[in-house]
Amino acid sequence: MNEYEEKQLKARNIRPTAMRILVLQYLTKLQKATSLLDLENHFELSDRSTLFRTIKTFEKNGLAHKIDDGSGTIKYALCVETCECSVADQHYHFSCDQCRAIYCLPEIKIANINLPKNFKMRQANLVLKGICANCN
């Protein structure tokens, strides 16, 4: 087991198991969003429910966030280290029309929006679409 991944998991109050470390390593190396089906295909010998619980634990504890890119399939990506998964941490995502990859753009924050009285924003989902650097 890798000490760096264990520290990352413990920092988010996630018990480091072998599967959680493997999924964290995979998401770190991938550097783009992935779906649960992609995780299942990558870890084909692993139990589907274990992978689902792992990604939901990451999401619940602020290690990963979900992205609805309008395709009907939820994608997941790692949060940056300082992320608290608050409205202030929300950022744009880029969806490549060619390879279908989804990339986080954490340096481009979603602007603060003044909502009408008694409205409370829980989440914003802004996806930019075009051609990524790998396909361009």
C-alpha cells in the first residue's frame, strides 16, 4: 500500500482499504473524470457494489465530486487537496466532443450568483464543450 494515498484517504476520514487505495491511484493517474462503468471495466475482477460504495464514500467525504455532463451518465473526478466541496469550490468542466473525456478546470471558479430571496444554491453544473488539447 502506498503511504501517499493512505494519507490522502485518512485526511478525508476515509479508512484506507486496498480497493480504496487502488481506486484513488487510478483516479489520480487518469487525470480526468470517469464513470462508474469505466471503473467497473478497469477493475473487472472487482465487485461492482464495492466500487460503487468506494466512489460514493469518496464523494461523501469530499475526495471526489460528481459531474453531470448532460450525457445521462454521471462522471466522477478527484477534488483538489484544498476542496471542501462547498459552493465556493465549484468549478467549470470541459467535455471533449471527440474523445468524450471530461476534464475539471479547478482554476476557473463558478461566479457567485445572487439568487432571489429564500433561494439557496446547493450545486452548480457548468460544462464547456469543444475539442480537448489531446484531440486538437
